[in-house]
Amino acid sequence: MKPTLLITGGAGYLGQHLVAQATGWHVHATYLHTPPPVFSGTFHHCDLTNYTHLAHLLARVRPDVIIHTACSNQTPANIEAIVPAARHLASLASQQAIRLIHLSTDMVFDGTNPPYSEDSPRTPLTPYGYAKARAEEIIQELCPQAVLVRSSLIYGISPLDHQTRWLVGHLDRGEPVTLFTDEIRCPIWVDNLVSALLELATLPYTGILHITGPQALSRWEFALGMLALVNRQSSRSLFVASTIAQAGLTRPRNLTLTVHKAQALLRTPLLSFTEVVQHLQPTEASRLHSRPF
Ligand SMILES: NC(=O)c1ccc[n+]([C@@H]2O[C@H](COP(=O)([O-])OP(=O)(O)OC[C@H]3O[C@@H](n4cnc5c(N)ncnc54)[C@H](OP(=O)(O)O)[C@@H]3O)[C@@H](O)[C@H]2O)c1
């Protein structure tokens, strides 16, 4: 019999890819406002900030593993839910000996002292970074056997990821887009992250694990690469190069994470952006881009 996997945020970007690809599992998923896409698996409406709802759901589903993707930085309400959702999940997972894999972010660091390892102290700068850092602390305290996966920009073309959709939306409207040449991230292809998470779900590993692409890119370089991938090079004239300081913002500059631990632990290879681009030829990429979200 297949083990049972509960994916929180199953209608979100990462969540929907996990639901679709977790074929080795009996899949259940949660959603809040976004209606679930028509995929395999059973969806449950659940507000993770409501302890009682979550407790009832876990009693019904009885998962072996929870992959907690819900509560991102897409809206203020999402950010507000990060800490209570983490507290409730950690508490219940610990009581019921459920393996908990929590999605965290490179934004728990301030970007001044890269590269960051799993042992680097948390130094968040933004409200999202603070909330994710606090959630990590709470989970470590309440459920020390949990896994905290720190990732970076998650990208994909079928459907387009959040950042690229935002970018393409601006370009479609003929609006210029400012991109930082000094903000460094390690983007990861959504399918690659999904494979790594599903493998991790079967392993006994506990603690913090960095799972990002192994290639550091500036926001400028990454956007140009995504533009080429979706055949929109002609819109390049709308891109405006800037630095974080020129834009008058306070943001983490270099969020390069070390991924040696994940590379040693997982059979799933972590793919660089260059490798993914070679895999996704532009013609195929453009065809997939036209699919609805
Ligand atoms: N995307 C990235 O580039 C990136 C980078 C690093 C780390 N991460 C982390 O990876 C995870 C997945 O990111 P994502 O971009 O796939 O997120 P996403 O698309 O924004 O999905 C997040 C989901 O969380 C759900 N949610 C929000 N508040 C909730 C609540 N109180 N109860 C139940 N569900 C709630 C939302 O449901 P509704 O839509 O129904 O409201 C949404 O579907 C997040 O934890 C994020 O912090 C993402």
C-alpha cells in the first residue's frame, strides 16, 4: 500500500506540481481560497491558522508525511499565516509522529555574508524573512525531528512561476521593468525541487537542508534567461538595469546558499539554470507557456 502524503497549499505554485508528481503516494492536499486544480489526489479546505480544523483534518487523513508548502510571500495574509500555521503543524506532527517537511526560504538571511550554510545564523531583513525565520525556530522547538528546507526562487514554465508571470504581465502591457544587477539568488526549477522533496520525504534526514539550484544569478541575468526561455527576447528593451541602492530599497543582496549537504544526501541532482535551459528548448518552452495556469 502507498504511504499517505499531505501537501499543504496544494493549489499553490509548488503545491500543485507536488500533487501532480507524487505518484508513489496516496495524496491529500489542502487549499484555502484558490480552488484546487483538477489533479489526482483529494483536496480539503483548511485554514492552517485554525488549530481545530487542522487537528480534525489530520485525524481523518492520518498522513505519514506532511510537505508544508502553504503560506508564502504572495500576500500580507499569507505572511501573517506563516507563524501560526507552522506552530500548529509542528505541534500536531510531533504529537502524532508525522514526518514534517517545512518549506522555508533563503530570505531568512540578510545577504551580507554569503555563501550561507545550514549552520549560518538567521539574519532576516524583511517581514517575510522574519516570519519564516520565526517559523523555523518554532518548528525546531516543537518538532525537532522535522525537516526545514530552505529554497530560493522557484521557476517553471508550465505554468509560469510567480516572478516570470509578473514580468511577462508588465511586458504585455508595455511597462518597463526594473531589475537588480546586484541581487543574487540561486533559482531552482520547480520539477527539480519537487523530485528532491519527494525523495527527501522517504529519507530519515532531520534538520535544516538547503535545496536551491547550484548556480548563483543576478535578478537581471535570471530575468533575461527566463525571457529567452519563453521566447520574449523582443521585449528586452523594456528592461531597466538598477542596483538595490539606486532603487532606494533595503533588500538582501547576495543570498547564495551552499547545497553540498543536499548534493551528498539526495540521488536527485540539483540542476543549474544553464542545465535546465538546455533541457527546455525554447520552442517547447514557448508552447508550454501558452497553457493556462
Ligand atoms: N515561490 C518561490 O520562489 C519561493 C522561494 C523560496 C521559498 N518558497 C516557499 O515555498 C513554499 C511554496 O511557495 P509557492 O510560491 O508555491 O507558494 P504560493 O503559490 O503562494 O502558494 C501558497 C499557498 O498557501 C496557501 N495558504 C496561505 N495561507 C493559508 C492558510 N492560512 N491556510 C491554508 N493555506 C494557506 C494559499 O492558499 P490560497 O491560494 O487558497 O489562499 C496558497 O495556495 C512557500 O512556503 C514559500 O515560502 C517559495
